[in-house]
Amino acid sequence: MRVDYDDVETEDDLRVTYQGEPFTGEVVERSPQGQVIALTTYFQGMEDGPSAEWYPTGERKAEGNVRYGTAVGVHEEWHRNGNPAARVEFDDQGKVLSRQRWAEDGTPIESYVAQG
């Protein structure tokens, strides 16, 4: 099931509900002009699965995966010009394994690797 962002409620415990029930499916967020700017997957009210964001002009902005509310795997962000902005890798418990960030012109800003 896919519903609009305006049709869901975020509860105090950050669970997302639709028509009073914990939501399972995709939530789509649109810009005022109707362009899709975010797509987030939920399972029983918790963010769970792939998510993606786009700039209102259509360029990709971010993507990653979440497992029952915890960031897992590789999450990436891009500048409007398409250059990488950040890349963070998480383990299965949400711990940061590595993180890189770049300026809009591609200059490295940060490089971090967790010590084993």
C-alpha cells in the first residue's frame, strides 16, 4: 500500500499510523508542486526498508535502508549537482562502521573508519 505523507500520523513513540492503525507500506511526500521528494517504507508503524529522497527538481538527494527503526547498510547523500555529499555505512545494530563526507566541489571533508 502507498499513501501520502499528509494521510499518516506520527505518534509520540515515532510510530506511524494510518486510519488509526500501525502503517505497513510506503509513504510518499510531495513538494507543493506535486513532485515526489521522499519515499519511506514502514512495517507495523516503524520505518523498515528502503527510503529515498529527491530534490524538488528531481535529482536524487539521499537513500538508505532501515531495519525496524535502525539505520543499516550504506546510506548515501548527494549534492544538487550530483556529486556525493556523504556515505555512511552502518552495521546490523545501527553502529557507524565508516563515514565519508565531501564538499559540493568533491573535496573530501571527513573520512572516518570505526576501530574494530
